[in-house]
Amino acid sequence: MSNITDVKSQILSAFDNRLHKKFRKPLALFLRDPLVPREEKLDFLGALSLKDSEYFMETIYPGIPYQFGKLTILELIEMDEHMLKKYCFMEGEDIKTVFIGSILDKKTTTSGRIFLTNYRIIVCGTQITRSAQKKVQVGGPSLTGMLVRSGITRHRKAIRKAITKAFHKELAERNLGEWGYYFPI
């Protein structure tokens, strides 16, 4: 790989200008470069996450395991732990336990390495949005029942969205990055 500093500058420039097609290949080459220490690679990713965590989570985070090449579960956990502790944790936050699993809600399935902290659940892995289409049931619940459930569901979604928005706002105010998918406790 050519000069690492030039490659980092190229990636940063494309990231800042939201040109994800321009930074994907150089980023993959940088992350797979055997001459660059893993901690330097992670620190660069941490800096990107701090710059714009929402854009980072949309464009870079989903492909990270593939861009690093083959990593064992233990290597992934070590990588996740490094990133969370150095760039994402709030003061006083610490890991209580780590395990492999999935968190399901009505619209998403989030699977991978689950970190339980004293403030939140963090899933480092993948998040899949399930289709909103459902099969029509013949002789199903009454219209009134469906409207009541729909109102309750909307209310729950609004509360969850407000909690998540407040949580993300607090992370932004504290200049913390994002790594994985967060679920407040």
C-alpha cells in the first residue's frame, strides 16, 4: 500500500464529503494491510465514528468484519471491547457480561456479540429489518381490536424512539462514537 498517511487522508476526505463509493476500497485495503497494527486500524475507525457516528453506522460499520478479513469470535469480541471502551462508553460504564445471541423486536433482528453494561445492551454484529408486509388473516381480530393494538404499538414506538433519540443526543453531546446497535436498559 502507498503512503498510509495519504490513504487515511483520502478516506477522511471522502468520508467528510459522504462519498462512500470513494472510500470503500481504500478503507478495505487499509484494514487488510498486514503492516498496519490492528490498534492503529481501530483508532482510525474510532476517529471516523467520532466525526459522524450516524453516517459511520450506516456506511462503514456493517462491512467491518468483512473488511478485516477472517476474524475469530474471540478476535471480534476483543475488537468490539477495545472500540466500546475507548470511543463509546460513558463515564462509569463497564461491561458486566458478553455473550453471542440475538435481540428481536417487531421490525428488526439484531444478532452478534451482545455486551451487557450497567447502562445499556450493545449488540455488535448485524441488524436486519424484517418486511413490514404481513399475511392477511381471514376471520382475524375485529377492526376495533386492531385499532386499539395499533394505537398501543404506535405509543410504544414513540416512547422507544424518544428514549433512543435522547440516548443518541447524550452520546453526541459527550462526543462519543457509536459501535454496534444500542438498546437502553
